Amino acid sequence: MRMSKIVTITADLLPPFILAFGLYVIAHGHLTPGGGFQGGAVTATGLLLMIVAYSYKDIAKAIRQDRFKLYESLGLIIVIGVGYIAFLYGATFFTNWLVNTPLPFGTYVPFGPNPGDLNTGGTMPLYNIFVGVEVFCGLTIVVLYMLSGLEEGEGSS
Amino acid sequence: MRTITKVIPVIILLAFFMAMAASFDFGRPFQTAMDDYFIEHGQEQVGTNNIVTTIVFDYRGFDTLGEASVLLTAVLGVGLLFRRFSKGEEDEAAEEEDWQEVAER
């Protein structure tokens, strides 16, 4: 079943902006309100709009579900792996081992108001990015699974 | 009579909540040692301007790790419930139903 022209054209125009906003929320998770979970949910909404506006079959062909499952698992594994790297520095699990070092994301931030620099936060940006990937892929996969069940029911009745 | 018995508990609850809301001094917590520590040291120790993210991902990182694991488990459960049966499994399920029908007779 096709949606009306208004919905279809809106779904053609909006997803890039929604995806860009979601990626912004993820990337600036350590500076502005938001973070990995919220940005991942926003990003998933952009894809859900396309899934809702077009028929399930078209979208299921275009999206490779295996890749989404792989990236979801990889996101969580990398989050845990980043936590384990702290052992190399002689610290406990999940210690922020990148902060206040010359490595990327390691710039020192003094106490008080400041304009904000993306190159700060230690492991926070890494956690935000990979948790965002996990949430994005997970929510998309959940909705795809549920829609597949819905269509089977429609076909049989 | 019945309406009175329904209304009286609601009035009591409302009065209770109003009294509680009036008695508390919102915005001025009793214990502020923890909040002050996070606000004063968050930027220097973690390097983030967003104190909420500092607490969620660093000071209480295990909580966030658990949340992410819960999400993965939820997706796993949905995938198990809504999976497409492969050919062999479908036949087995159909055979099982047949046997159940025979047993019911």
C-alpha cells in the first residue's frame, strides 16, 4: 500500500536533515545536551520515516539487515573494548584514559564557562559515537522485525 | 454513596500531595556535596562541558554499559521472537502441531 503524495515527498526531503541532526547530537554529545542514546534514537527516526512512508518490501530490499546486526554488536563490543584499554594504563575498568593527554580528545578544559572544543572529553566522544551506532542500528532492526511480522499477518488474512 | 467513596480517597491523596509539595523547598537540596563535586571537578577531570554526559558516561559508566547491554538483549529477544523460520524448522513445527492434534483426539 502506498502512502499519499504529501507523505512520500516529505519522506523524500526530510531524512537527510534528520540524519544530520542525529549525527550532530552524537558528535557533540560531550558539549551540548544529548549524547549517544538520544542521537541514536534521532538518527533511527530518519530511517523510520522512510520505512513508514514506503512499503516494507521496498525498504527491506534496500537495507541490509545483516550489516545492521553486525554494526549493532560491534558498537557494544567496541564500547567495552575502549573500557578495557584502561588496563594498559594501569587503571581500573572504564577509567577515562584519554583525558589530559596529548592524544586526540585529550585537551585540558579549565573550570568555568568556555566556548567548547570538539577535541576534548577523553573517551566520552568514543563512547557517544559507538553507543549511538548501537542504538541506531538496534532500533532500526527492531522496527524492521516488527514490520515483517505485521506483513505476514496481513498476507495470510 | 458510591461516588462519595470514590471521591474521598482522591481528595485525601490530592491534599497529601499538595501538603508534600508545599512542605518541600524545591531547588535547595539538603545534601549538595556530591553535586558540587561533579560541577566543580567535572570539567577538569573528564574534559566535558556537558556535566550530564560526564556523570552518565564516566562517573557512572557501569550504569550506561548496563543500559547498552539491555538494549542489545532487547534487540536479540525481538529478533528471536520475530525471526523467519527456516524450511526445516517450519516442517518440524507443522509436524508437532499434527501430533498435538492426534493426541487431542
